[in-house]
Amino acid sequence: MIKKCDHLGCTKAGTCRAPKTRDLKEYWFFCQEHAAEYNKNWNFYANMTPEEIEADWERQTFGEPLKDAADANASANDYANFINDFITGRSKFDRMPVKSKLPTTVVSSLKVFGLGISATWREVGVKYRALAKKHHPDTATDKKNAATEFAKISAAYDILKKHFGKK
């Protein structure tokens, strides 16, 4: 059901919703012209001090603060450890088991190269060249297993080539 514009004296359809209060539970319904006029003059943070505005931003961004100090400290420590591990040990995160939507053949092929599921085509290429040089039957130091390893590397590379859409 289309309402009439809530602007006094307007007979157009009120198709645009505009908040009445900061809690965003009640709305005016204006025509496009009056909604634009209302929005230009409406200030969500009207009648708030800078400290209240800052507290509102933090609550909206990070959620309500934890009431229990021990929980808050444990949560802060977990977060700090996570960020530290992420920054200093990125390769550890790439090797973490992640439920992916990648086909198992692609995931297995990435494991052959020792790469995580976030690997790029460039990383695959670099790793393939290094492993191919190391395990090629003509250049390998371990001639017994070289052919088998090289075949495994080549098969994995072919699967990844198809996955990344390369010819």
C-alpha cells in the first residue's frame, strides 16, 4: 500500500522512507522531493556531545563492551595474538585447514606444491618451476624417485592450470 507524502500539504505518493528519530524505529514517508529536503537538513548526531558521538561510533563499530573485565581482557589478548600471528607468520595462516569450496583435486594439487588455498597463479608457477628443476629425471640427484615425483608435479600443475583458466 502506498502512503501519501507526510509533508504538510503534499498530495504526492510517499515512496521514500526517512527516520523520525535516532533509534530508527519510526519513519516518515515522503515523496522524492520532500525526502531530499528532509535528509539535507536531518542530522543523526544532533544534540550529542563529541564524547557521545565517539562512544556511539565505537559501539556501532565494535559492539557493546564486555561487562566482565576478565572476559574483556581474554578477548583483547586473543585478538592481539591473532593479529601478531597474522602479521609475523602469514605462511602459517595459508596452511591452516579451511573449509573451501574448491574441488578436492585443486586442493590436493596445491598441497603437492606446498601452497595454501589462497595461492595465486603466479605462486603456482614459481613453485612449479622450482620443483620441476629439482625433480626432473635429467637433473635430479635422486634418480630413482625423480620420474614419479616429476609426474606427480606435472599432473598437479595441469589440474591447477585448468582451475586458473590457463592454456
